[in-house]
Amino acid sequence: MYGFRRIGRRTLVLRMSLALFAVLLIGAASATGAATAGAATVAPVPAAHAQDAPANTAANTTAAASQLAATPYMGWTSWDTFRCNVSARTVEQQALLLHEKLQPYGYDYVNIDSDCDNYINADGYKIYNPATFPDGLAPVSTYVHRLGLKLGVYLYPGIPIPAVQQNTAIPGTPYHAQDIIYNTSTYGNTFQDTYQIDYAKPGAQQFIDDWADWLAAQGVDYVKMDAVSPGSDATGYNAMADVKAWREALNQTGRKIWLEISWNIDPADASYWKTYANGWRADDDIDCYATGTCTGLTAWSNPTGYVPDTVLARFFDAPAWSGYTGPGGWTDLDALDIGNGPLDGLTDTQSQTAMTLWAITRSPLYTGDDLSTLTSYGLSLLTNRGVIAVDQAGLAGGKPVASDTDQQVWYAPMPGGEWAVALFNLGGQPEPVSASWQDLGFCGSASVKDVWTGAALGQHQDGFAATVPSDGSRLLLVKPDGAGSCPAAPPAPAGTYYPADSAQNTLSGNASLTSCASCTGGEMAGNLYQGGAIQFGGIEAPQAGTYLVTLSYASDNDGRSAYLDVNGSPDEVIGDFPLTGGWDTMEPYTIRVKLQQGDNTITVTSVPQAGSNTYGSYDPNIAGLSVSPAR
């Protein structure tokens, strides 16, 4: 049965790391200390790169946003390996390794993520812990730039609480920090380490402009704004005004500074984010924080069900952004932790598949691995020039033909009328995966090249098929050869609808029928929790094979998932159901299943048949399901 990996967009849990918990504990701590100039390096800068950090002049720093983000950025981030323990020395060590090992392939951003502290300088701007960055940011920036690299920093929406506590003056204005906030009960983000800024108040934008000017003077090339809402698995916060204010502030510095927003950003506001940000994290952290469920930096999947901090989740959360990804702004799948072998928590096959997905979606390519322990295989993945060329094509991001199956085909345009095509098998055993040229918009013959190996695979008429191993992938470059027009697509096969109130169905546990004005028959199955289930009976299949099952569901609570079994097979989680806007408002949710010829049963349940896993023990209400042959 297909379905374990059919998962939708999700806003379920806050990322549960001790590091971020520490942020909450110290969010109101006040410590000041201005960053000072100095020289703290760990290795001499190669003579070939011994130029000063770029001057903050209009001549060499101004550019339109589309020029700044013409392609996804590439680089390294401190969080995944070093987390709260990042230091100036660590950053410089990793920068030198990036310069030596990955910079020749285009990796040039060195991004310092959170250090889990809330220190500020005398002007009220967030700085890194003076104990681990004793000379401030400036000498680190100088070192990084002398290597020909770029420097990134981390901050949150709002104004740091310590800045409000000390009532920082805003230079050139009669205003202070306490004058530009709503109040001390309205926080700026889910970590609650800032207060929300009221940008209608005088002095508010000036404070952000001055902060941006200070970052530009430090030689900063990238700003990651974390805990941005709508998104970040949080409600009750809204950082849209902050993102706009920071974009305007960065622009007025005259320096090219990339603005990245994080995490699990809501695609409902994609047009807004695209206007002001150069990139947006589409999902939760790639890091596996769940002790006992994984052993590496990340995980392919999670045995307890749908968890958004896995590689697998990206296959189902990225498509919502495909229409917005392109020059000027890119969908960020988070760090690509595939360079440290078993320490990453992925098999070699899964690591290659991750790189393939990042490339076809045109995600920024940056690793959070320790660059001092890169394996030869991991390095070969990160430095494959053909795969990098797919990612860096500077065109719209890739998307799947369909995401309701474990065997997925993704495609993305390439220069010169060619196409990048990725074949993925997310199932548990080797399966054939077939790409049709018609899905790319042409029919006829095309030459095919294996991007990973560079091997020419010859001419292929109408499509390409290959058997792909479990969790595996293929990445192809397809060049149409005198392709012709395509015949009209056959009509979609008709489906058969089975309402929840059918006499052939069986309710169990807490499940019951409730009235539903918008439902066929006027009723739907509710109370599907802690063992509640509905078994749909009498489902007829004219022949054995793969069928589309579309659930008609309603959910007014986020984070609801469900389990499904076909003909008594082991239950499998079928995902995270987006809100429908009300308990009487129905939306479709489609998965693929395998049915036997003749009579079948499909059960939607809230608890799996085996084990003590109660993840997703509250299901949405189910009005019925339709079944049709998969095309």
C-alpha cells in the first residue's frame, strides 16, 4: 500500500532542542558590550586572498534583489554541528576548510547561526556571546572576506528585550527603545526574547535602519531571520512588518545583503515573502532533535509517523512553493547534511537522493556538517558539478508531476530548452519509476543524460523508465529532439464515492456519525480519536492494481493526521491534514493504495494496530471517500 509518505504541509510542533529551550530561559537576560575591532584568526589567510574586507561603498555593493539572488546561495551553516557552542575560532576554522574544499565549486557563504544567547551591544543590537566572540564580529568578518567568502549572521523579529530594559537611545532621534514597541506583553516571536515593534511609531524604522547599517559596517552579507510568523509552528505572532522593515533597511545600506526567513514559513503568504525575502525555509529544521528516534544529525524518516524534521518531509512540503521559487527568492529545504557519512544519519543512497531533491527544487545548497570530517563519498556528492549546475540554473524551481505516490517524478526547466528530470522511489523496495515527456509539455524523442555519472543514455521515445532502489533516485538531463505536439490527454477515470453513513461501513471505538449539512447523505464520521475508526466496506475494484483514494475531510484544528489500512494490512500514517476552515467545510486529500480485484475494505483509524504509538491520535472528520483507477 502507498500512503506512509503521503503527507501535506504541517505546523505541528516547535523544534524541541535544548539549544532553543535555552533561548527561552535566557530571553530576558540583559548583557551589553559593543563589538570591537581586533584580530583573532586560527590560520594565516592565503596570499591570493589577502585583500581587505569589501568596503561599504555604493560602487561595489549595490544591486537589485534579483541580481543578489540570481541563483540559490551555497555555503556552510554553524547550527547543525556546533549549535549553541559556536565560537569565533570555530567559524574561522570552518571557513578555511570551506575555502579549501568547497569554495571552488561555488560554496561561499559562512553563516553563523544562533548561539542561544541574547546579548546586545550598547546600541541595542543582538551580538554573539562576548565569551566566545571576544573581539566581536569584525575580525571574523575580515578573516572570512580575505578568503573570498561571505559572512552571514542570525537574528529574530522584534527588538531584543535587553534593549528595551536599558531603553536604548535611537541616534539622531528623540526616541528610545521603549517608544517603538507595542508594550512589554507583546512579544516579537515564539521564542519570546524580543518585543514586537510598532512600525507606525516614529523611530521604529530608524532603529532597524541603524541596525542594518551596523551589520553592513561589520561586513555582513547574509541575515537569517528566525522564528518568522505566520509560520515557525506558532500562532499569535506576526512578523510580516519586520520582514518588510528589514528588507528596506538592508537595501538602504548600499551593501548586497541576502535576507533569509525561517522556519516552516506559511505558503499562504508566499507572494508577500517573495516580495521582501531572498529565501524562505519551507519546513522545520532538518536536525533530528528527538532523542532515541535517530542517531545522526538528521533522519530520512521517523518511525513514529509524520515528523517535519526529516528529509522525507521535504518531498511533500516543497511543492506548495514551486510557483514562487526562482530568481530573487528561493525555497530553502535547510542544511544538506550529507558529508559526514554515518554521523549524518543517512545511508549513501538517501544522501544522494537528498542532494538530488535539493538540486531539482533549486534549494540553497549549504551544509551543516563538520568540514574537517567530510568523507570522500560525501565530498563527491557535494561537489558533483552536473548536479550543482541543475541547482544553479537560475530558473524556476522544480515540482512533482504528482506527490500522492511513493514513486515520484519531478521536473525543472534548464537553459536552452532542456529539462532536468528526477525520479524518486520513496517506497520500501525497488520499484519502476516512469517519466512521460508529455508531462514536460512535449512529445516525441529526446536524448537523455545521467547527470550524476555524466553518461549518455541515448534517445528515448515519449519518456524514460528505470527501476529505482528504495529511497533512491535518478537525475536526468532531457533534451527534446524535434519534439512534436502531444495528443489530447484522455479524460480522468470516473471515481466511485462511498459516504461515511453507508450501511456497509463499520464504526468502532469512539467513532460516531454527526450531522453535516455539506456532506452527501448529511452525515460524517467524527470522534475519531484514541481508537476510534471507520471501516469503509464494499469497495469494488474491477482489477487488482493501484487506485487513487480521495478522502473528503474536515478539520478546524491543526496537526491532525490519520492511519489507514487496506484489507487489514498494517496501519500506515497518511499524513498531516491542512485546516479546511470549519468542521462543516470539506476538502479532498488524495493518496494511492493497492486494491485487490473484487471487494475491499479501507479503514481510517486513529491508532495503529500494533505498538504503543499514539502519534496523531486525533483524526479529522471523514465524510466519505472516492476511489478511481490511477492513471
